[in-house]
Amino acid sequence: MKAFLGPFTATFFITLLVLVIQFFWLYIDDFVGKGLGAGVILEFIAYQSAVLVPLALPLAVLLSSLMTFGSLGESFELVAIKSAGISLLRFMRPLFIISVLIAVIAFLFSNYVIPVANLKSRTLLADIVYAKPAFDLKEGVFYDRINGYAIKVGKKESNDSVIRDVIIYEQGNLLQDNFIMARSGVMRVTGNKRILEFNLQDGWRYQERGNPYEGPKSEFVRVGFKTYNKQFDLGSLGFNSRTADSVNKNNERMFSMRQLNKALDSIQKERKAVIKRMSEDMAYLFTFSSVLQKPWKTDQLSSSEKKRIRSKKYFNQLLPDTALINCNSATKSAASSIRMSAESLRSVLEDKSRSIRRHSIEWHRKITLSLACIILFLIGAPLGAIIRKGGLGTPLIFAIVFFMLFYFSSTVGEKFAKENTLSPWLGMWMASIVLFPIGVFLTYKAMRDSKLLNNETYARLIRPLSLRIQFSKKTAQ
């Protein structure tokens, strides 16, 4: 247990760090230039780390069990234990109990902590992504991030306060953009970073006034100034406001298993109500069905009319031409109405089915990610006993291979479940179905001291073939 817990702790935090860095690599462009404080970034890292914990735990269990049993095999401690009459399964029992405890912790974490962390991280990420870049005024480039203005500065001094050749366009005038031109000025931002203030010197302000709906009747105003003070509101820039968490509270990723069961029950009832309404609406739209179900009253018809009706094979042959046109028009209109109603109800039904699949996927995810800790231990422990290599070299390679197999099989299964190619339980349990037989097979081989991954075993099998090839070459010569 001592040999296991040390590598497990180290590999868990390293894996978690790698997963967090991978996430930041995807969204690096959305974080740069937003004026985010260290507190906001650390808060997001904390939430995202909590979300990634169930994914880091299986890899940590796999790698640490490989390193532990590989090191014990390399130092011949496993040989000494087996020679004392202790089987591999009995020796694995303490670490198997630890793996079960880790799986229980992972499940509790997935059920109670991750929904809250998902809610917080998604809301915070949306605020960061949609926040505008922080104020950054560059020389010779128009800056248009401030609503209603476009600002261009010809040159900034080294202290970034003195500016020269300033042009400010005031957008929003229906006639044309008003603008200000100044030879120089001083730029400063208030302490709360809410107001940008320009103290301009030696310039002109150009403005056109009038009613744009009265034709060319407008006046052009030009005002010269020695000093002019212009202020801009920076409230729309940067990360200044936080969205309420309740915006994303109805997402299935923010639910515990109890909430998922309740949501699934409600959605299934809504789906049944849609199916019932569909059958009732369809029956109501087919108004002629009630007429066809009634017996025809032919007692009031003459014998010649009865004979004419019996001679007709089709319904439209009974109608005169004037009534047939109206009947065809009414039939097309009814068919179009039925089709629109059916497509609308089908869309609602598909949406309900899709929602049921998403909730079912999240329900199974909480179990499969926890169970993966036990399954990957059953792979890592016997595999380490077979390869008999400690350290980070060989165990890391095998850990990456089996974790990639686990990750891709679970990802493919989830995709098939979302596309309704597989049922949600089969798609989410695909990784466990694939990996569990491998774990049982490796455990069986390790209990019998298999040379499954021994180079000498494969060299011994290949040696007769290579000798035969060499003999055939000598014979041919």
C-alpha cells in the first residue's frame, strides 16, 4: 500500500495538470487580452480541475498499479511472495480494496461535486469567452471596441500618456460621422478602470446637424479649440460582470443521479403525452374517417341511382366535375395541414427522445467513470507483474496505450449513444465491456507466471524460423 499511494498521488496530480493544460490550450485565444485578474483565472482552474478529477483518477490508478507491481517484480519481491505460498490474487487484495475506495470516492465526487463545478465553470467560461478584449490603443490603428467610437493615435510617447495626431470618430449620426482632430493630448484611465479620459490640445471638432428626412437642409459646424476634454465609458470592455449560475441550471451535466432520475421521469411522461396528442390530432384531422365508418343510407335512392353507384369502381367517379374540383382542393389542403402537423409533432418527439438520451448518458457516465478505476487496476496490476519493470519508462508506455484504448472506446460509445446508433447504456458501457475481458485475461496470465511480454519467449519462437531461412539461403548458394 505504501508503494502504491506515493506513485498514485504523484501521477494523479500530474495527470490532472496535463488535462487542465490541454483544456486551456483549446481556449487560450479566449483568455488572452481580456484583462482577467489572477483571482478569476485561479477560480476557473479550481472549477475545471474538479470537473476533470473522474478522468484523472482511472489513469492514475492504472499507472501507479503498473509502477508498483512492475517494481516489485523487478526486485524479485513477487517471486519471494509466491514462493511463500501467497497467490497473486491475495497479494492484490489490499490494493484492490483501495481501488474500490477510490471508485466510491470518484462516484461521490461525480454525483455531488462535479454538477456544481460544471455549473460554475460553464457559466464562468461563457462570461470569459464573450467578454470583449481589454483596452489596448496602438499607434496608427483604429480602435473600435468602445461602442459608438473609433479612435486613432498617430504616436504615443514612451510613458503611454502623451499622445499625438489624434482622430476620434463619433459614430451614430444619421447624416455622417462626427469627428475630432487634435495635434496632441494626454490620455489617462481612472483608478476604477471605468472611464478613459482624453485631454486634447490644438484641434478641431467637426459636426453636421439637421434632420436627415428633410433632404439637404442641414448645417455643418466646425469648432476650433485649445483644450478639449473627452471621456469614454469602458464599462463594456473586459470582464466586469458575472452571469447568474441559474442560466445553466437545466443542463443535464449539472444534475446528480437523483435529479437525473426525476428529470428522466418527467421527460418520459412528456414524450408519452406527445405520442397521445399525435394520435388524437391525426384522428381529428382525418375527418372523412367518421363518415366512412357510418353505413350508407341507400333506402332513399331510386333503383337507377343504386345501379349507377354499384357500377362505379372509384369514389371520384360518383362526383360531378364541378364538385370534384372543390373536393380535390379541399383534399390537398387537408393533406398539407396533416403533413405540417405531423412534422411539428415529430420534431417535438425527436427533441424529447434526444433529451432522454442525453440524460441517460449522464446517468451512466457517473457509474462507468467510477468503475473504470477498478477495471484499469485489474489491467495495471497483473500487467506490471508480467512486464516486471519499475520506474516511469515501460509502465508509462503501457499506461498510455491502455488509457487511450479506454478513452477512445468510451468516446466512440458516447458518440454512438448520442446519435442513437447504440442505446445509452451500451454506448456508455462500451469501454468497460472492451477492457474487462482484457483485465481478466492479464490476471489469469500473471497468476501462472506467463511470459506474455518476455522478449526471450518471442526470440525463442522466432529462432527456428530464422535458422531455417539461413539454411535455405546456404542451400541455394
